[in-house]
Amino acid sequence: MIMNPLDAHQLPPIGALQSDLPAIAPNWFKYPVTAHPHYTDYGGIVWHGAYISWMEEARIECLRSIGIEFADLVALGCDLPVVDLALRYHHPVKMGMAAIVKTRMIEISGVRIHWDYQVESTDGQTLFVSARVTLVAVDREKGKILRQLPPIVKDALVKLSAS
């Protein structure tokens, strides 16, 4: 179905990107960012790919907050690449603006870990971006999907779901 771009403002703020199911980790992890000039285009608007970098930074810091250092995962031979990514842009972030990237784990199914994101104004009044990302655990050496999450990851994610 092709939509008229002028009708985009009529889309629900979060729509199908965020689940109605209760999240495993009900509390959002909050990561502050600032729209420095290198994140923006010539018009002073944050480039669309910068949001993805911010979301990854927020997820890495969230994992660090529960004791998972990404470098340690890599050293153990495990990687968590993104296998699915969906974003909806609601309002632009402009050069010099501060924002909060909120993330939370919403589901684990096998070796897939699903995360929700919201990029909001610091006062929480404006939603800039909503997103969902799915990661999968991969054996770095073999390049194959693991059959189960490594115990260190599983234990830490249980800790996250309890917070």
C-alpha cells in the first residue's frame, strides 16, 4: 500500500513498532544525547542514521549497567548483531538540542532479544523517534547463530528483567 507522505502526520505515535505486551524489563534505561554538529545535515537536522548509533550506545550502556561488557562478550566469542530494525520518525532533533534515548528489553525468544526505543525531549513532551530492534546471539568464530544464549548473558538479562 502506497501512502501519501502528507498523511504521515496521522500515523499513531508508536504504532506497530511497539508492542502492547508487557515488557520483560518494565523500566526504561535512559541515555542522554546531544545533537552535536557532526550528527546533522546542512540544514541542522539530525541525520537519520545518527538515531541508530544513539540507540546502540544506549543498549550497550544498558547492558553495562547490569554487568555485561560488550568487549567481554566479544572475547568470549559471542556477538549480538542486529537482525531486524524498524524505526518511525515523528519529529526532528535539531543541532544543539539535548534528548533522551530510552531503551528496554521487551522479549527474549530463544536466542533473539527484542528491544524497544524512544528518543524523546528531555522534558518527555516530544517523541522524536520510536523503534524496535531484534538482536541474535552469534558464535563469532563459526559465524553461526548460537543454540542458546551464553549463561553470562542469560543471567544478566534475568537481572535486567527483575530491575
